Amino acid sequence: MKLIFLGGNGIDNKTWIEQVESSLKPFFESTKVIYYDHWQTGEWMIDLDREKEKLSKLVKDKKDYVIFAKSAGSLVAVKAMSENLISPQKCIFVGVPLKWARKNNFEIDNWYQKIPTPTMIIQHTNDPFATTEELKNFFSEKSFIPESFRELPGDTHDYDELDTIRNLVSDFVK
């Protein structure tokens, strides 16, 4: 099985997603990090449509892949799934940015209503972009039931618990 990585919005996520890839590589046949165009151009905001298209081209005609996405990367994946452009075997979303998505007028409320993929959510209890309580309420409103919801203690949007994340992901994809 192939694992595809989508990082968060900021360029500082590049190093983090590469570290996560290195940590999870032994559990998969192959891995691939998608590098966002705005990381190269210096723009501050991800172009979800552009990155969604890159993702859909990468997985075209593939059936055996999993998506690991942090923050804005989860929006790329959810948008692509809601438009039937991709159908991963499973998804792992870390730090779902509910407040940030709404603040930037992304249609997250519509996208989560159309996600049939088994999904694991990893979220800090008091992540500033969505607390676990806010996220659970949001999912309940959208009738989206993650296969696994893992709450980690913390109040940041930084997910530096790489060993914990590795163990959760390896158990989830078995």
C-alpha cells in the first residue's frame, strides 16, 4: 500500500511532514510527499484547487493508497473526496483546522457530508484551530463518524509526538 502525505499550510510544515514520512515509511510499500506550489512561490495561502488537482493526478487509476494529512492538507483531501476525485483506502487527519477553514471561507461544512472513507482523526484537546470538543460537535452535525478519533493532550497546532503518531497510524492501517 502507498502512503501519500499532505502537510499544513505554512512552509514550516515541510520539515515536519518529511519527518513523519520518514517515521512511517517502514509500514508502507512506498510513500510520497506532495509539495505545495505556494511553498515555492512564497505565497502565504494554499490553493486548495491546485493541490487537489495534483493529488487527483497522482492517484489516478490507483486503488491501494492511504492519505496522511495535517491541517490544510486534510482540507485538500476532503475537498477532493467530496468531489469524487479520489478514493483512498483510509485517511489519517492530524490537526483538522475547523476555525481556520471557516475564517478563510473554505466550504468545509459541505465537504465533510460526503466522506465515506474510513478516517482516523488525531487532535490535541485544545488545538487553537479546533478543540476536540468543537470537532466532535462539528462531525456530529455533519453525520460524519470517524473510524477512530484520538485525542492527544495539548493546546497547540504543533504535533511533535511523532512516536505516538507513528504507533497510532501503524495500528490503524493494519
